[in-house]
Amino acid sequence: MKKAYFFRINGITQSVGFRPFIYKLFSKESGWVRNSAKGVELYIETEKDSDFIKRKIIENLPKNAKIENMDIKRYSIKRQAFNRFFIRKSSFGKERVFLPPDLGICDKCSIELLETTNRRYLHPFINCTDCGPRFSIVFDSPYDRNKTTMKGFKMCKKCEDEYNNPENRRFHAEPIACKDCGPSYFLIKGSKVISKNIEAIKQTAKFMENGQVILIKGIGGYHLVCDALNKKAIDKIKLLKKRENKPFAFIARDLSTIKKQCFVNSEEEKILQSQIKPIVLLKSKTNRFGSAVFGSPYIGAMLPYAPLHMLLFHFGSFEFIVATSANISEESLIYQDISALNFAGADCILTNNRKIVRPLEDSIVQITDNQRLIYRFARGFAPGYFFKKTKPGILSVGGDLKNNIALTDKDRIIMSQYTPNLENYPNYKKFKEKVEDFINFFNIQPEAVVCDKHPGYFSSEYARQNFKNVVEVQHHAAHFCSVLYEKNIEEAIGVIMDGTGYGDDGNVWGGEFFIKTAKNIERIGHIKYMPFAFGDKAIKEPYRLAVLWLYDILGSDFENFAKNICSNDYGVIKTIEFTHKNSIKTSSAGRLFDVVSAILGIGKISSFEAESAIKLQYEAMKHKNSSLLPYAIKDFEIDFKETLLSIVKKPNIDKACAFHNTFANALFENIIKIKKATGIKSVALSGGVFQNEIIFFKLKNMLENAEFKVYYNTETPVNDGGLALGQVYFANMVM
């Protein structure tokens, strides 16, 4: 007697070729498979047992699919209800559905795009079930064509046949189209369309060869692009974005082109070629890019992730193109056509008539010690799904500087795309839209909302004003919790180093040591407090804080050393005694790096976040020495006053390296002391300072050599982008 089974399969099962995969797998049986708002449903009549079916599905999964769980019901049947296996029409509803992020162009579509005999030859919207836009074009669930911005493009007969053929790679590829039925590209100069479709792309490539800057519409928004080796064009983009010193990222023609300019190891090669297609920070072999990288030893490189990028290289002779978000620096990515038409300064606009539902920035990663560190969690990663034990209905709103939010279903956390600094009102507006979009799209009403304890964060104020059950989490505790959650750690020493966070005692924290035991999380130590004043100017003009700290260390003798640091700003020196009396305190590691950079004359002004500290790192990378500067530790507090004193009295440039050695060594020594007091042998590292490769490597190596287990963020950003996950963990602890 045959048996019948009903499977409900949850996870990332839509828009990844899951139904045709099931169809081919069980085509000799009878039954059906369909999409539903709950996932994928499979009804099968067979002589096989359920374990065999389950194993067969798991062992042969499509490459972009991910199964969270399978619910199975068994039925005894006297006769078959169906005489074949088929794909059934989707079942609609308001339950949750989980689709993958936008995926970079796959190898098969890449070949077809440039294959002269293929009917999609040079088609800029080529895609299949293994690649193309998803989250950027869908406005409701389940993920069917009529719920995407492709709804308005009626399929031609050939595309319709492919779409309905389970044997075809484009079976139910929702953005399916060809040159006869898909969206169109338009090249606009002034207010006039000067060419369309493939001619528009050809002409764009020619304009770029001639040094022009083009505003182009990509997968998740608009980008400013130009030939990466054309200094005049680079300077124009700097002016348009008001971006004076921050390096640009590049799209390279192919992997071999990247390897000519950068050192690329096997893990870096793997992530470059993955369908995430992020910007990868790579060590440069040359200084060929000059004004575009501002002296950085790294190049932010990525491979073409959209068909349009491949076509620009196909028609152009350039090896690298700058592709930077179309916005003023630190503002939101432009993604609506009307905003692009109003963006002044580009020589031309290359746009198309497929709408973008939600903007997606390019993700940024770095491979350190063969592990992936994420600096921006966006296109290719978001929406991100973490299958962790959690209470449902928790919304965490993250932080302000780099914002990702998270929303929980039962034992599942969904993380959003990145939004830049919420202090900028347009970004804050996008943040609010993102929260509402997530709640509505995933159909999860928050029962509790978690925010940063900072009284002035816009994200936190939004939570307090709009929701009743609000849980507040100290900033650095959330960083610590993000690692605990990611790595399933029950007990650890937390070492959290970043720029700024509101502390439980009202001071500005940023160099913190925690311990996590079975019962609670406790702050056990920190970098010794130093004065903090000047508000945002202390961060944008680090020389101010350097002078304040010198006064704290040297008293009235500070002025002899401060003049070199202040340049011509003698007003700071004159008011420093009053400022010191009215200052608050900070334990910030980020501010410590800024101050050292200012004292050494490396970075007195920061035109973008952490610029002075980054320049200090770059200078340290030029010098190889193992020297240490003096410091002190008492009661798990690290005092760097003697370190600063030794630098200010003899501020030679080699001390950039010595300071890095000293900082890493001081952290290590304090961790050893905490281990002796607590017996804890696991360490969790988090916070933006660990984006500094020197500090990360030195500390990690010392800890591992001392037989510590070292953990850090690899699935979520090590910077503030990972706060949302830690906030969820904390909420589960206290609720």
C-alpha cells in the first residue's frame, strides 16, 4: 500500500528554483508542490518512507536555498489521488515568507549575455532562478511576478513558455524578460532622451572612456560611475558627493584584472566570486589609483554583479570603473527616478523603467585571518536570516551611526539592509520607512521593541515614541551580545572597542571589558576615563580633544606641546582650563586613536568617520617594530596617560606602530588579569576598532597563543551594524 506525505518546508525556498527542483526530484511519483505564504508545500504519494524523501531533498538542495525546518504529516491511502507529479498554483495568505537577497549574475547568465547565438544576447535584464533582483523589486508576499515591479511587463510567448516549463532554468524566475518584453534603458542628457536600450549602454561606455561621469540606475539604486583612472572624472565625483578624502570602491572587469592590482588569497577570491558580490577590501600592489584611494593601502574592489556592469565593460576599454552611491556623502542612496532626474552635476543619466521598491547599498567585507568580517550588511546579505532560539515579535532598532534593524519570528531573526547615519534627516526618514516595511512585509507585529540606551539616539527616540513595551540596552553590552548570539557562547570575556556609546554611569564609553556568566552580563573593566568635551567637534576635529587630554596630563605645561597640535586655533588653548572643568568623561578607544593621530600630526581633522584613526593605522603599517610604550593597569582599568606622555614628548612617526603594539598588548594583559580573577577562557571581540587589521591580528594571535578561545562577528557587522542582533539576544535574556 502506498503512503502519502504532506511536507511544509520553511526557510529560503522561494525564488531559488525550489519548485522545479522538487518537480525533477519526484517526477516519477504522484502528487504536487506549490509555493505558499508559509514556504513550500509538498504532497507526495510514494512507496518510499518520509526519511528517504527528507534526506533526498536536503542532499540535493539548490545552491541558494536554505531549509529551516520541515513539518511532515503521514497518511495511509487506498488509492492515488493523482496520476502524475505537477507544480500547483501558489496559495496566498498573510503568513510570513522568506526570500533570498538580491543575487549577483550567475555563471550561466554571464555566458548567455555575451553569446551571440543566444536570444538574450546583450540583454541588460537577464536573470534566472539562480540570480537577479529579489528584495529590491518585491512589494508583497508570496514572491510571485504580480507582486513585483515586473508586474507591468507582459511576458512574450517565448518567455512565457520558459516561465511555465519546470525543466527550464527560468521556471518561475519572476523577473524573467527578454529584449522583446522586458524593461528598457534610456540615456538622458539635459532633459532629452538621446538613445535607448543597447545603444544607450554603448554610448554610456563611450562617454565614460571620454572622462564623463554618468548617473546609472543599477539593481538597488543609482550610482555615479566613471573610468577609475581618469583623475578629472574622479575629481568631479568628489565635488558632486562632497567627499574630500574617503576612498572610492571599484568594479573590475574580471578577477584577473583585480589580481594585477591587488593581493588576492583563496578566501578573498571565493567571496569576490560569490553571488553576494560585495566590495572586498584588498591589499594594493600598486599606487595606480592615486586620487581615488587617498593613499590607502587597500582597494575596495568588486566584480560585476549586474548584467549592466558586464555590458559597460564589453563596450568600453576601461579595466576598472568607480561605482559609488549617488548621494551626498553620508546621505541615503538615491533609488527613485524623480530623485535621479533632480540630481544635478552628472554628464548624463542612464536609467530604466523598472521601479526599485527598496534601496540596497553595496555590502563591504574584509577577509582577515581567513575569516569574513562584514563592515556593511546590505545587498547580497539582506534580508539576512538567523535561525536562533528567540521569542517571536521582537523588533530591535539598532543604533544611529550604521543602522540595521532586526525582527523576530519564532526561532528566526531577520536582519535588514544598512542605512547610514540617522542624524541626517533623509536617512532617519528612510529608517522609519524601513521599520514599517519590515513589519508589513514579514507580517510580524512587534510585541517588544529593543533600542540603545542612548537618550539622544534617533532610533531609540523613535522606539520610545511609537511603541509601548520598550527594552533599553547599553550600547557595548549589545556589541558583546551580538558575538554571544552568533557563536552560541554561554560564558566569555567581552572586549568591546569602538568610538562612542552612552554608558550606564552617564559617561561616554568605548573601551570596555565585560564578563558573561550563566546568570548575567557585567562590565568588569575599561580604559581609564579621560575628559571629553566639544561635542561632535571632538570627533570631527580630534586636535581639540588632544589638547584637552594634554592639559589633563600636563597641567599648565600643556601649552608648550599644544601649539603644534592646534596649528592656528589658539582659541582652544585659551579656553581649555574652563573646558576641562566642565567636561564629562570618556573611556573611548576610538577617541584614544584620534588623539594619538592628532599628536603625531597624522590626522588632526576627520572629514569622514574615523578618518584620523584610519590614517594612524595606515602609517603604522609602513613601520615594522615591536617596541612598546608605557601604560598601567589597575583594577582592570587600562591607563594610557604614560603612553600619551611618551608620544607627545618625542612625537616621531615610528610611534604610530609602537602605539598599536602597546594598545594590543594592554588589552591582552588586562584579559589575562580578568581570566585569573574569573577563570573564563573564552574572549569575544566586537566594535569598530577591530576593523583595524593590526589590532585585530595582534590581539587575536596573542590570545590564541595563550590558549584562549577567540570569537568575533563573522555573520553580522563587527561595527554598529551588528547591534540589532545583540539587542535581540539581550531582550531574550530579560523578558
